[in-house]
Amino acid sequence: MSDLVRFSVSVERPLFERLESLVCQSGYENRSEYVRDLIREKLVEKEWKAGEEAIGTITLVYNHHLRQLSDRLAKVQHHHHEHILAVTHVHLDHDYCVEAILIRGKAEEIRHIADELRREKGVFHAGLTMSTTGKHLS
Ligand code: NI
């Protein structure tokens, strides 16, 4: 672990109280842990804005009965196979499927793959979660 640095921050009391409430609601053991994670969130956002190599998860919800939708989604994924780390498919019920696709690549490549999948007719929801390779976070 790197050296710890202590620093003080001045904020208005209402803002401080909201921070305390967030720390408490999130179940963090202390404020420092919470603030560390806030900083990391910002660093991940910055990595994505800078177009650096990143990790993303796309979550797709769709009805597999719709015209060859499963095939069309698989075709997009095969086209980008070098970026796709893993795919988990779950049959939610008789009609609906959810697929979680873990992707590694430049931020814009991940966004591009998410957009290609999202615009296939029959996809009800496509969520993109931004994460990081962790290289620049320690
Ligand atoms: Ni299914």
C-alpha cells in the first residue's frame, strides 16, 4: 500500500451532513473509504473521457422470439470478438433474456459496441457500466 496522506477539506455544514448521510447509507466503515472511492470514480470517468483502455459491461435485455435477434446480437459480438472478454446469458422467463457482456478496449470502442447492440430492433434496454483496467488507480 502506498503512503497515506491526511488532508482537511472545508465544506458548508449542510453539504457535510449530506456526505455523512451518504457514508452511513452506503454502509462504509468510515468517511475516508467513501471519499477514496469517490476519487476513483472521478479517475475512471477521466480515463473514459481521455479514450484510454478501459473495461465496460453492457447489459442487454431483449425478447429472443423477435426476428433473429439472438443471431443479430451474436453477429455484432463476433465482429468485435477481440474486445469481448466474457458473455453471460440468462433466460429470464419464457420470452426475455438478459446478457451481460464484459468488454476491454478503448473507451470509444466500448461505446461503439454498446451503440451497435443497443440499436438492434427488439433490444428493450442496453445499459453500459464504465469501469477500469485499474492500471492508473493505485
Ligand atoms: Ni435466453
